[in-house]
Amino acid sequence: MLDRAATPARIGVKAGVDGLSKAVTLVVTMAAARALEPEAFGMLALGMTSGWILGVVTDAGLSMHLARAVARAPHEARGLAFRLISVRALAAALALVLTAVLSTWFVPDPWPAAFVLLVAAQLAGAVLDTVAHAFRGLERIELESAIQLAQRAAAVGLALAVLGVAPQLDLLAAALVVPPATAAVIAA
């Protein structure tokens, strides 16, 4: 356990990383607004919002439960985290399959594939957030922050590169799904 004197610094680091994370989303959104056609930008907004909502729904309190369970039994953290993150990832995968099926009916051409990738990016980020709760329960905020910083740096770098070279929604969506999915696998 860390001493209480380190707590304000840890809170500051966590708040800074969270703020930077939001800034990355803002930068990507602003760059996309300038680079993409209006219809493509609208689909970006719809896909990101739909994915965020599905991320909240598929969490179902598992993240908070994981943090509490790991904090109460740190010696069982690996097994607890594996079981709960597996359930969380399965819920996200089911939501993504449902999204893929429904998008063929409700998302206009040529956007269904890009829409599904945008939802996948948000769901991967949501699963990564669940993994981060295990680190919070273990009081390892520095690990959570390092993973989040690396993931966000990769996301903004890839997104800006795609928007600068070939501003297409499907390419942007693919660029946005790789960093959180990779980080979730590594962190788990």
C-alpha cells in the first residue's frame, strides 16, 4: 500500500491523464470535422455515440465490482480479473455482433462497415476501462495511467495520420479501433 502523502500526487496524475484523454478525443473530432465530408462526419458522431452507449450498457456495473473485489482480495486479483474481464469482453462482443447485424438494415450505404468499426473502437475502449478498474482496485494507478497515455497517443497519431493522408471514414474507424483493442489485450 502507498502512504497517504502520495495520494494527492496520484490523484493529480490520474486527473491529468483523464483530461489529456478527453483532449485527444476533442482533437480527433475537430480534425475529422475539417477533413471528412459532412455525411461521413455525421456517421462518425453516430458511430462513436452508439459505441459509447453500448459500452455503458455492456458494463452493467462489472467495472466497479471488479475494482471492489480486487481491493478486497488482492491475492485473488488475477483470477477475479480474468473472470470478470472475460464476461465484460463477451458482453461487448455480443453487442458488436448485434450492431453488425442491425447496421445492415439501419445504417445507409456506404457506411455500415465504418459504423461497426467505430462502435468496435468504443467497445474496446470500454473493455480497456474495465481492465483499468482492476489496476485501481490494486492501487496501481500508475499502470492504468501509462496504458491510457500510450493508447491515446497511438490513437491520436494514427487518426491524424489517416486524416492527413487519406481522409476516409472507414480508414479513420480502423485507425481508431487498433489502439484500444491492442491496449486492452496487453493490459489484460
